[in-house]
Amino acid sequence: MRLNVNGFLSPGFRLGRGLRQRDPISPLLFNLVLEHFIRSILSDGRIHGSDGPSPSLRALSAPVQGPSTLPPLKVLAYVDDLCVFFVIRTIYEPFRSLYDCTILRRTQK
């Protein structure tokens, strides 16, 4: 594998089994790989996401100042964790695109 950064290709390197826990490059690689996936979810009008917390939790967030209507929650990403909120049939295309252009698919032997 090689990385292309601003038109400059890195020397080739072999992919192994992943990164060790707390590896400092982990967040950067996460951003490089999943940025397009996250943006496609956020911009897809067919993916509605979650309308917010359950009624029992809304009382806890009432004192928060801000707009009275928040946009639906579609995706949360932090370091190397990802949560996506969706109805199954609406997320097929973004997941398929991620699958097609990454090594998430299982290697056939």
C-alpha cells in the first residue's frame, strides 16, 4: 500500500493486522478512511437518523441554551469509534461504497 498526500506518494508498505492500542496514528488513519463515509451519511437526505433522546431524557437536556429544534443525529465519530443512527434500508449505499473501497471485506482464500 502507498499513501498519496498532496500528490506525493509514500514508499510502499505492507498492511498487517492493524494498530496497537493507543497508537498515535490511529485517529489520523480513522479520519482518512472514514471521512467520505461520514460525509455521505450526513448529506444523504434519505437517511433520517435519530430525532433525539427519549422523552425521559429530554427533561435532563431542557436547561441547555440553543435552538429549539436540533437536526437529527445521524453519526457520531470520536478517535476510532463510530456510531451510525439509521433505518436499515436507507444506509445500504453508503455502507456498500465503504465496503467497496476499503479492506473491510473479508479476504477470500
